[in-house]
Amino acid sequence: MTAMRGGTRSHPRGGAASHAGAEPGGVLEVGWNLVVPDVDIHLVGYGNRLPNDFTLELLAVLKRCKRIFGLPPIHAPEFGIPPMESLMQYYSPNRRRDKTYDEWVRIVLEAAIEDPPVAFATYGSPMVGTHAPHRLLELAPQRGLTVHVTGATCCVDGIWADFNVDPCHGLEIWEATAFVRLQIVPDTRAHLLLPQVSMLDVSGGIDPQTLRIERSSTVSELRDHLLRFYPADHEVHFDKTGAGAGPHLVAPDVETVTLRDLDHPGRAQASTLIVPRLGDAGLDFERPAHAAVARE
């Protein structure tokens, strides 16, 4: 799906430069060979911590795009990032978010057809907790357009450090509304992550003037569903992992409650609910003191 220009530099010993162990002592040689795909639509994520999570590819991609649609747009001229067009204006508390997402997709596709390349740029990863970028990946080829995704730190990546969890040792992730409405039966041997609890059953969008969104009033339904599988005294955690901009962006905001007391959407708007696994599977590490957690 991705058309790329430029080749891969030959390795002096005949192998690919990206082949680990090709050098004596297992040293991986990395030369300055940044490959920026030549496509019609770029899907780009800023990461969580700005500007710490900016990547070389992100900067190169945005500099070459003729139009950048930001969600939200960022102003970062010191990094050579061009001005962006805001998609936030299409949000409304009185309009279903899925209708707004469809509007974004239409705008980006039309711009890419008219004068590529263009970018859809968003907070976190463009592939995690998003709808419009996945629709663009789906619909662009049907219109003869090429797409490339620039990887980025996503909204849950910091949780692995905040709780010292290796996600390869058992993890489930469900968007909170889908988890409740589909009556999902969790595997209690795995850690369960529930993003967007604060938006459970909320269909309206953000108020573009205040940048606030209605908070869920149905979290008790989530609690009651979880109580079918976990004991009432099981501790769960709201975690807004280190995010934002400025000197305090590495500190997580963790709120811990017992499951029986889960009747509110968490104090932090963008937090994820973590439901730890039941029992000791011998796969977990000691959880660090949150005051000492700092990620680089």
C-alpha cells in the first residue's frame, strides 16, 4: 500500500544494514539513511510527551506535506513544522462523534486527491484509540491513493513503566463502551485495560471553545459488569500516563480505588482504567513507587 522512494544503503559486509549481529560483537550499524515514503496521505502521531516523542520521520514527513490536518494542531516552528489546519472545529457537543469522524475522512481524502501529499496528524499514535485514520487506511486505496503510517508512542505505552508490566505476559484492551455494551467476558488471568472510561456511553463531541467533553454518568454499569468476574475488594487504577508539554510531562497521574467504589469516571479526563489480573501467575514484577517513576 505504501509507495516509497529511495533505496537502502548497501552494508559494507554485504548484508542489510538493519540485520542485527552483522557487525563484530553484535553492534548494529545505523547510518544516516532516513527513508521518507512518497505517498499521498501520511498518518502521523505526535506521541504523548511534546516535544520528547517527536521522531525524525515525523519531522521529515510534516515538512514535505502540502497540507497538514491537526487534531489538535500544534505550533512548533522551532522544529520546522509547518502551520496546520485544525480539525477541532468540526466537533460539537450536540453532534455524534462518528459523524465528525466521517467529516474528517472526507476532508483529508478530497485534499489528497486535489494536491498531495497531505497529513492527518494527531496526539499519541494515529493507530491506537482512533477511528478516522483506520478509515483512511481502508478507503484511500479505493480512490487510488497511497498511505503511510508514521509510528508513535501511544496513549497506553507509558502504563508498562507506570506499573512495571510486560504486555507480552497477558493483556486485554477494550474500549470501555464496547466492553460493556458487548458484554465482554474478560480473561482474568490477563491484565485488562479499559481506555475512555470517562467517555463511556457519551456520543457527543468536544466543545471546541472549552475543549471539554461530557463525562460519563454510567460508570456504575461498568463496575457491575466487572463484579461478575472480580471480587469487590479488587483494586483497580485510573492512570493518565505521562503526557503533555513542558517539564512535568513524565509524571503519571494514578488514582486507585476498590472495584466496589468504582462509580465515577476518574479525575483525569484521558485516563485508562487498569484492572490487574487475578492471582500470581509468576509473570509480574514489583510495581514501582509512582513518585519515583520517570520515563525517558
